[in-house]
Amino acid sequence: MPAITASIGLDKTACDCDIFTGDLLLFNQKEFAKMGMLSYIITLLLFASMEVASKPLMGSVDPLVLTFWRFVCGVAVLGAVMAVRRRKVQFSLKTMSILAVMGVLNTFMSMSFLQLAVKNTEASRAATIFGSNPVFVVLIAAIIGWERFSKRKGFGLLLGIAGLVLVTGMYTLKVDTGTVYALLASLTFSLYILLGRMASLKADPIAVNVISFVFGLLALGIWLFAKGVPISPAPLKAGIPSFLFLGIGVSGLGYVTFITAIRKMGAGNASTIFLLKPAVATVLAILFLGETVTLHFATGLLLAGAGSYLVARKK
């Protein structure tokens, strides 16, 4: 999704600065392409496995506590990358305010809703609904007058909505709690994308993610404290391998490889990761969780994917 790359603050200057030293190209074109594709594949597998890897933990760990600690790990990984790069980071008060709201929308609200969805419904369903957020982005943008409907986007929106109806089971007039959480996760993530697009942040994407994550963690920590939920990581001991994969891999290295893929392949090509995620997540859920897929779900998955592609395309 091109909108996602805008929301994390990537601009041409930030993307080019590590690739060139003066007029000297550090990698030849073939090596450049290989690095981009490798980063793309790693990012896709990491992001698509989030729901599947976290599902087994839902019997022993509170979903919001898991979200809190995996993003603590993510901040640690990205913070280490920032320290190694030694780039000067300076934001205005206005930018910090925007990052605070983005952190609340993404880390606190959207990721918490997504984890609650994983607990209360199938991992494949949660991933597919969440991956349909381009449909919500276009719909909200059109409602508030930020974007005009073209025939292509209108058709894509119809396909996306039809796909969601099939995936969520709305056609039966019955929707489970997990599906509602997944819809809320997708909706709040869409607002996060729109805010990032509106802000047009021209800053180092690693720094943008670290700061917004920290604000989101603060909000989530306050919420857990207010609700009297123990924030201790002790329950995670039973699933240390899965937790480390989610924290260090998905929430940390996943963002690094995604940004690398953007630098090597371009924002448009790299953003197709989010269009492929629902399908890959569904395959992983079948292989590792033993989930089954109905014809209605498979049809809805294809329609939602096609709709997201049409509304996300720039041309």
C-alpha cells in the first residue's frame, strides 16, 4: 500500500542517502535487485506470520500485554539500528504531536484490536480483514473529501466490500467478536495511514517508527494500569520462542527489512507486501494451525485482495 510508506515517513532523500556515496554506486544493479527481493520476501513472511505465531499464546497471555511487550522488543531493535547509524534526530513540537497520535492509533489501538481479533477468531480471518484496510482508506478519504472516486477505485471498493462480507460472514447476519475486533483494527489502521499521508513527514523512517511506537506504548501502558491488568512479562515464559519471534522479528527486524525493500525496490513495489499478506497468512494458518478454509472465505479473500489492489494503485 503506497499510503503505508507515506505514513512511516519515507521520502526520496531518506531512501537515497544509504545507496549512494557521492557518485559511486555501492552495489551493482544485479546485487541491488537481489537485496531488494530478499528483503521483500523476509518482510512478507514476517508480517504474514504475526497472527499465526501469536495465536498459540492467546491461551496464556493477555492480548494487550503481548502487544505491549512485543513492541517494547521492536523499539529495542529499531533503537539499536538508530544507535548504529548515528543519525541526528530532531523533530518539532508539531511533528511530535502527530507522531503521538499516530502511535496511539497504530501501536495502542490498531495492534491491540488485531491481537484481540486473533484471540477471538481464526488467524486467517483476522489477517484477511486487517489486510483489507486500503478499502477503508479510500472510503474514509472519499467521505471527508480528501479523494475523488474514479471508476477503478469505485469498482475496487465494491469488490473489497463484497470480499469482506464473505470473509466476515456478514451474509449470515452473524458476526463473532473476533471479526468485530479485526474490523476495528483495520479501521484504526486506516486512520493511522491517512494521518501519515496528511502529515507528509519527511524524516528518517526508523526514527519515526521508534518515536510513534514509544507514544503508543505509553498509551497502552496507561490503559493496562487503569484496567488493573498486570503488565509483567512473566506469562510469556511459556512461549518464549514465539514471543521473541514476534518481538524481535515481526516488530523489529520486519520494519528494518521493509524499509530496506522500499529503498531497493521502490515504495510501489514494496507495498505489495500488504496485498499478499492475507493470502500468505491463510496458507500459514492452514499449515501450522490446522485451520480450514471454506469456499465462501476463499472467494472473499480473492475479492478483498483484488479490491485492495485496485484502490491502492496510483494509476
